Amino acid sequence: MFTIILVESSLELIPTELSNHQSVLAYSKKFKKNISNTLLDNSWHFGAMKGLENEIKRGRPDIVHLTLLSICTSPAFYQNKIQVFVHTINDEIISINNNTRLPKSYHRFQGLMEKLFLTKKIESESEILIQMENSSLSKLISKINPDEIIGLTTQGQKTTFEKLTHQIKENSCILIGGFQKGHFNKETEKIIETSFSIHDSSLEAHLVASRLVYEYEKTIFI
């Protein structure tokens, strides 16, 4: 099975050191939310995030939402041809059952993720749909045991989506950055076996994911 991992994803709860900042308090009051179980979002918490470590790679849960929708609404996902995981910037691993239907609304997705951080799993009557555990990217890779590990980055060798999907193996694992700006950290770079760049400039994660899945589907369905 082809695997996509959204790596170092910008998905986390508001850090405790920001809980007394005015923008965080105002947001909590406005939406009547518990600060300790609220997603960090720079649309609302921009002022509080100033000077936060790794600031440019944090506070963008919408990136995760859009990218997961691009993958998890595809025929390949529904037919169990693709499995997808989210690795967060704080080393949590989120696994998504192929029977999962993610909410299209960002606000509903936000609520779902906040519940996931609290309960560690989202269940239907018969199965676990989404599950979270504290784990590293390297442990996830060991568990998947892929034939090859590919990272998509502007620093990799030039290729196209079409060429990439024709040369990858069935049990390949592709890593896509789940953050707004910057590059993979050193730990991620150590894991990657081959790096490819599919464009001269940085592309948004959801665009990369949707085009990658489309080209992959052409190789298995057409």
C-alpha cells in the first residue's frame, strides 16, 4: 500500500506559556472555549505566537485540514490503495482509517481535532476512525517498513509528478511537509532516503498531495 505522511505538521494545542496572552484570552472568551484544549491558530493567536520557537512552522491547522481532504476524498483512499498519517510538530502520530469521512467545514475539523487531542481516538459504533499516539516519525516508519522513503522538498532533485509516480514502488512512503514555511528538520532529513523537487518554488501541501494522488491513480486505475 502506498503511504503518505504529512510531516512536522502544524497541528497542536495552545502551549501553556501562551495561555495568559491577551489574544488567547480574548479568543477563549469570545468562543467560550477551554484554553488548554484549543488548537493553536495564528489567524487568532498571531500576537501570542511572536517569538515562539519554530514560529513559522506552527499555528496552521488549516494546512492539515486541506491536505487531508485532498487525500481522504480520493478514490484511491476509499479503495484502500493509499494510507495516510499525520506526524505533528510535537511528535504525535495520527492514523486515519480508510472508512473515515472527514468534515469539510474547517470549524468542524477544528472541533474534531480538539476532541482527538483530549480523547486520543475518534470512534464509530464499530471501529476506531482516527487515533493519536505520542510517537516519533522514525518509529512510525519502522512500523510501516516501506520499500523506500521519499521526501518532497525544493532542495531535492528535479522531477515531475508523473515521473515520480511511475518510478515509485508499491510499498513506497512519501513525506510532505505539513507546515507553512521552511524545510524538514535534521531528524526528518536523516530518515529520508531520496529527495525530489517537483517545482522550483515551494508549493502548498494540499496542492502537492492532490496532484500526487491524481497521478498515482492514473497508474493504478487507467
